[in-house]
Amino acid sequence: KNQVEQSPQSLIILEGKNCTLQCNYTVSPFSNLRWYKQDTGRGPVSLTIMTFSENTKSNGRYTATLDADTKQSSLHITASQLSDSASYICVVSDQNSGYALNFGKGTSLLVTP
Amino acid sequence: NAGVTQTPKFQVLKTGQSMTLQCAQDMNHEYMSWYRQDPGMGLRLIHYSVGAGITDQGEVPNGYNVSRSTTEDFPLRLLSAAPSQTSVYFCASRNGLAGAGQFFGPGTRLTVL
């Protein structure tokens, strides 16, 4: 069964600090991996997408990495801001499912002053 | 473009009542879907549609009906609301297969008493 596991479940950091969120998956054959940011009370918004051949993808202070061999991805946030407080969801799709997506349960990040 | 819109934003029902959650998108996307999001569970797929007149069940379809008479609209019907259906519901759309970016609506917070 395709699975997506995220860690940690929750994280609290001080404003200005860096942090890294993890996503491990068993989805096969792999198609692509997206990281979404979900602010409280809102729908998720796509941050990055990575395909099999991509190792790193950046979007401002957000940098996603992908190791397709170990089936691991990370989302690194640099110089965190209060507005980074949100839930971050890892979503993986496989080549065979056509329309299905595999969602992680998310990491809840709180950035404090 | 308004993107994906959902109404209402909040709703309180009594057990046994029925209601329809509305979803519309103005991006001419073929694929639309409904998710529910519960604490600790992540996003779970209820129903999806790959085009007008075509719908299919997702992971947790029981107690919900959908129809897709137009490309733009994808309403979700609760036939006889139960307390277990208390959740936040998100509608999403994308253009094509799982690799395409998915756009989420702002969500409907439903409470069933």
C-alpha cells in the first residue's frame, strides 16, 4: 500500500531560525512529490513540485530536496518568519494511479517571536 | 480568476438533516474532488470527478453523494447528516492527471450535532 509519513508531527521554533521537515514515502512507481502549505482556516497551497530527476527545488525561503533512491524528501525553511506558522503537507503521486494522490498527515509548524 | 470557491464557509446541522456543499471553479479544470480533513487524519478523498457526467468514489464515500453536470460545478450532498461527518471539507480541482498542480478551495467547516 502506498504510504506517506511525515515527521515531526509538530514543531515550535523561534523566529529567524531554520528548520527542516521530513517526508518518507513508499509510493511506487514514483511520479512526483509536492509540498503544500496550509494556513489555519484555509485550503492548502502548493509550494514546490519535484519529479524523479530533480534533487532540489527552491521557492523563496523554502527549499525542497528529494532522494528518490531512499524515498525521502525534506522541506527546509530558512530564516523563519511568523507567517511560516502553518501545516506543511507532503503529497506523492505514482505513475500508475492516474488520478490518485497520496497525502501525508502534515507537520504543524509554529514560529514564535 | 476566482479559482476554487466553496459555500458555505460554516454550517451547523442536526443529525438526520441533509444539505449540499457547493463547489465551483473557473479554470476549466477537468478533475475535481472533495476531501475531508480531520485532526490527526490528514486529507481523505471522498469523491472525485474526471469530467462532466463522470464521478467515482474515493477513500471515504459513505454518506455522501456527488454529481457533475457541468465542468464548473461539483456539489457534495450529505443525505442524512451524522456526528461522524463533523469535519472540514475541501473541494479541489486540477487540469488532468495526478502530476498537475491541485488548487484547493477555502473549505467548509461543518458541525453535526
